Amino acid sequence: MGHFNEKKSSNGPLHSLNTFTRRKRTRTPFFALLLPVFCFALVSFFPCGNDPDRQQTQQHHDQQLYAVCSSDGDNVYTVDKDNRVTECMVVYGADIVDSGSLVDVKQRFAERSVDLQEDDICFIPPGSILVPSFTDSHVHSLEYGFHRMLPLDEGDSIPGVVQLVKDYMLSNPDVYKILACCFYRQ
């Protein structure tokens, strides 16, 4: 099955999942589950250009035009009405002023007699994505994201949920981790 290791046992084909579902459900505050996500986001701040001094780089960019780009394709999610994914976004102060491929962005700014220098282009680490941020989202947007990947509320029983997970794995072989939400058995 590719990326999934099944463990055969007398309890069924997916012993680890069956064991998990038999445990008594304990309530963990949703925010406590998301704390590692917020910590990772803070730790993974990336420097721009070739400047090793992050504080100086941040001050430099607070007052100037700069681009944030993906070095390995379209990994900048605009979350606009068309739900576009692109290579770069251009920021001036606190505003996103343009987005598109690096070539197109440079061309549009050159047409306005604005030269986007190499030191003004930040690249996110390879394999990373860039998504919009919210000042005070208080995790509602993250909960929505978890639910969109694999909503378990469509499963009417534990075997139904296991089938949902199996179907998702088979139809998405490039996904190594699955975030699922909202199966409550009464």
C-alpha cells in the first residue's frame, strides 16, 4: 500500500487503528493541539536575500519593496477568489501589491521603472509553502483546514471511518500525513 504499514492481528487488519479507537476518549483543548504548529511557524521564519542578520533584514524590508518567492515552483497560496497558487508575492510595507511568477513580477515592476534587486527577493526553503496569515484568527481558520483535508463526520461508524482513511490514502499516494477531524461516536 505504499506509505502505510499494516499490522496484522486477531483484532483486524489495522491493529494500531483498532487499538486507538478503543481507548477512552480524553478531551484535549484544541489550542493545545495547535501549539506546536504556532511554535513551528515562529521558528521557521526565513531570512531574505544573502543578509545573515535577520533583524537588519527585517528593518530593511519594513520600509521597502520586496518579494517572497518559492525556489521550487508555485508554492505561494494567494487564497484569493480564484484560489490561485503562484511562485511569488510582492510586499510593500504591510501590503501585498503583486503576485505571479518571478519573471512576470520583475517585468511588471520594470515597466513601472522600479528595479526589484536580488537582495530584495526572499526565497522560502525548498519544499515549503507560503500561505496568508491573520492577525487574530484565534485558530478558526486552522480548524477549517483540518476539516477540509479529511472530514471524518461522513463516516457513520468506526469501520466507515477506517474506510474513509483508506480511500483517502489510496487516492492521494503522495500524502504522508493525514489531518482528520470531527468523528464523534456516541
